Amino acid sequence: MLKDKTIAISGGSGELARVLAREFTLQGANVVLFSRSMSKLQLVADTLPPEQTLAVAADASNAEEVEQVFERAAERFGNVDAVVMSTGSWAQVGIDDSVEDASAHADAHYEAFFKTSFVTSFVAQQVFRAEGHGLIVNISSHAAVKPELTRNLTYGPMKAASFHLMKALRHELKGTGVRVTDIQPATINTPKVAPDKRADAIQPEDIAGWIIEHFNDKDIPESVLMDKTSVML
Ligand SMILES: NC(=O)c1ccc[n+]([C@@H]2O[C@H](COP(=O)([O-])OP(=O)(O)OC[C@H]3O[C@@H](n4cnc5c(N)ncnc54)[C@H](OP(=O)(O)O)[C@@H]3O)[C@@H](O)[C@H]2O)c1
């Protein structure tokens, strides 16, 4: 279904990216994994078919480095058809934390969840508009639309900002052939999840399946909430 398509994935060494990359390559796609640590990326790349895989060390919040990812991908595979943005890890911030800690988390979550999506999607839309097509997928979180989740004073708002950015981009890109969507999972079943919570968590294969199903959908939904449980990691 994705034969000869090329999909770049930021946060490429992460737990979700690992499953997305596996499922996409099984469907015939090439994957371009990027995140900052090459040694962590290599561990994931080594599990994938070498002829369908490229790993590039890059910070998704650095425009030059993201441009290089697209250039390296084009040299290797011809072009990029889609980008999935899956960077950063979650930390809790609540009203009893010190303002110093809360403020440090606010900075870190801005960098990890908003700036990475901003820079990567900005570069992607420029490349995709020149091609006349392309798909931008942001992995935000159910926290983007559920302010009632506790101890999410920096994660939720930054995820909401990245979702709002996707809505604005989608609006601006109407008629260009570039499509934009936002996926809002609850806790995903990764090795970080406690064994008793795994059955209720969102399966990463279901996220991959949704992207595969909508890969060529001209009317791809603006967002999808994947929320079997409200328990956060
Ligand atoms: N896991 C869940 O339950 C869950 C639920 C809802 C939403 N999400 C979202 O899904 C996404 C993936 O989650 P995950 O569990 O797979 O996370 P993860 O295993 O912690 O992986 C995070 C990845 O992001 C990379 N990263 C961090 N900052 C980066 C930057 N500036 N540039 C490039 N890469 C960067 C990390 O590699 P380096 O440090 O080497 O760069 C790592 O590859 C996140 O956005 C998360 O908020 C996760």
C-alpha cells in the first residue's frame, strides 16, 4: 500500500517511531528516521530493512538540520511523501511544584513539543509545496484537548499549541496539495507502560494503521482522538 513512498519520522529512535517505522516498511515504504542521538537511532535502524531505511542525526527544532534531513532523503530515495512528527518525552507539572521547576519544564516542553513540530512542519510544507503534494502528521496527545488531565500544566498546553499550529497550517495550505493532520493518543502501549495498564493503552500499531489507511486520503481528518483511557504515563 505504501510501496515506494518515503516517510520521514522525527523522534526516530523513540518507542512510537520504532513501531511506525516497522509497520511502514512492512507496507513497502522507505523510512527516514531522525533524532539527535545517532547511537539510539542506529539501534532502531538495525531492526529495519537496510534498503528501505535511512537514519540521520538531526535536531527537529533546528531548521538547517531538518533541511538536511530532507536533502539526504531526496538523495537516497528521490523525494519525501510524508513526515510524522513524534518527538519528546512527557514530564508532569502540577500546582505544588516550585515555580523554578515548573518554568524549566515549560521551556523544555516548548522546545520538545512545539518548536520541533513548528520547525519540522515549516520545512516540510516548503518542500511539499514545491512538489505539489505531501502529508504532515503531528503526534500530539489527548492532553491537547483534555485540560482536565491533572499535572499536565506544561505538556498539555504545548501539545494544544502544536495542534493549533496544525489547524492553522492546514488552513493556509488549502489548495496546495499538502495535507495536515493531528493524532491525539492517550497512553500508548510502549515498554514504559506498567504491565497492568498495557491492555487499556493505545496500541502503536493502531496509530500506524490509521496513518496507512489515510495516507492517500484527500479528505484526511483534521485530527483524531485515540483515547481508550484517561490514564497518563
Ligand atoms: N508514549 C505515550 O504514551 C504517548 C502518549 C501520547 C502522545 N505521545 C507522544 O508521542 C510522541 C512519541 O512518544 P514516545 O513514547 O515514542 O517518546 P520517546 O520514546 O521518549 O521518544 C522520544 C523521541 O524524541 C526524540 N527527540 C527529543 N527531542 C528531539 C529533538 N529536539 N529533535 C529530534 N528528536 C528529538 C528522542 O531522541 P533524542 O533524544 O536522541 O533526540 C526520541 O527519539 C511524543 O510526542 C509524545 O508526547 C506519547
